[in-house]
Amino acid sequence: RSTDLPGIVARLVRTRERKGKRATLTGAAVAVRRYHAGITASTIAGAVCAVVEIDHLDRAEQERRYAALSTATGLRWALQVFSGGKSVHAYLAFDRILQPSDPLRLEIAHLLMACLEGDTAISDPGRLMRLPGYDGPDRQQPVLQADATAHYKPEEIRDRLLRYAGALGVQDVERVVDLLRTAKRLEDRGADPALVARLR
């Protein structure tokens, strides 16, 4: 479809600068491909997994939280991929395909966010995640863990995460997700880190 390529790249640069980061040619290419391909929630046919990303904590703490969730719930991660920058993306595989609009898919996504302080943008079905093993010109994104036998009924994942959330003291998952969204927006706008930390 027709695209405003200069506009796409300009938005990318502004967003990266606002976050105090450098815009790369690879990032620009990905932004253009995503826009040109028209990848949105409405074009996703189904979800085969739940995905979570923690992008505000160091890698060691991310991996500790993923391991703690797995130990407490018995859920094994089907895949973990390092972004090559600062975050580890983790996947819980379903034993069947869920429709993007299925409330169960969103409930699981929100539970993962609330339990791990995950990135709230991940609930968007059209969100592009790291391709496992992607070897880009600016940074490698290796697979850290892969388990093809780890797949569960979505209802089982939901139930186990609900119990884990309760054990963590999370009583209102949607309230926690709203606070995480607010914290992310404030962080992106350069707000006081102490205020952002209190919201999280």
C-alpha cells in the first residue's frame, strides 16, 4: 500500500530520541516493513502462544523472575529469546490456536504483565516480537531456551497464573496493568524515575 516513508522514519527517530536512544538503520527498516505490511491486530489470524517482555529491569532480574514463575506454577517456557539489547522475551505455548479477540488470550497476557511487571504493549496481537535466532547487522538475538514439548491448555495457563498472582499479592490484575501502562507512558516522556518506580 502507499506509505509515507519519510514520516515513518521521522516518527521512529523522534520516539528513539525521546527515550534517549539512537535510531538505527535496522530499526528504520523494521518500522517501514511493519507499516508497509499492514501488520495490525485485525490482520492476525490466531495466537499460538502468550508472550511477555520485561524491558525496565536488568537481564539477571528478568531471568530470575521468569525462573521464579516457572518454579511456582510448573509452567515451562517454550522459548526465551534475548533481544540483543536489554530484554529477554519469553513465550508460553498453547495447545491450540486462540482467536486474537478471545478474552482468554488477553487475560493470560495481562496476568503475565501483572506477575512480572511486563511491557503492556505486548497485549497488542499485531506486536512484532524478536524472531528467534535473528542475526541482524547491529546485534544478535540468540535463543536462550527452547522446549518443543512445553505446551498447555490456555485455561490451565490462566488458572496457574491466577494462583501465582494471588501468591504475589496481586488482587486486581487490571488495576496493576493500568498502573504499568501509566508508568510506561511517563517513562517514555522522561518523567521522574522515582515516580515511575512507585507506579510499578
